[in-house]
Amino acid sequence: MANIKSAKKRILVTQTRTARNKSIRSAVKTSIRKVEAAVAAKDQAAAQTALKNAVSTISKATSKGVYHKNTASRKISRLSKAVNNMA
């Protein structure tokens, strides 16, 4: 364990950020799974709704710095492509 006051604070701040990022990443993964499940079930309406929610979740994660913008774009692109290829 750190002895210096600033080092102790950094440990606490890192723990807080890690927990926040983990929660956000989990939400993104869940929304992606919902889109993939709807695509697998060939449910166009559910897939469109899930895609809209997933894009929103991914964009929020990107704005908070959890994902790089290119990573977010790639995830959104793959999901959109999967939903569009259903039709």
C-alpha cells in the first residue's frame, strides 16, 4: 500500500474510474447482445429498436472516454450492417 498521500488518492480515484468504466462496458456488451439476439431471431422490429438503443449506449460510452471513437464506430458499423442485411 502507498504511503504518500497523493499516491493513496490516485489508488482511490483509479478504483472509482475502473468501476465506472466496467459498468459502462457491461451496459454496452448487453445492448450489443440484444441486437445480435434479435438478428438471430430474424425479428426486424426488435432489431431496429435494439440497434437504436445500442448506438446510444455506445455513443455515451465514447463521450465518457471508455471507448476510442474508432472502436465505437466499428461496433456501430458491424451492428448496423447485421441489421441491414436482415432485410
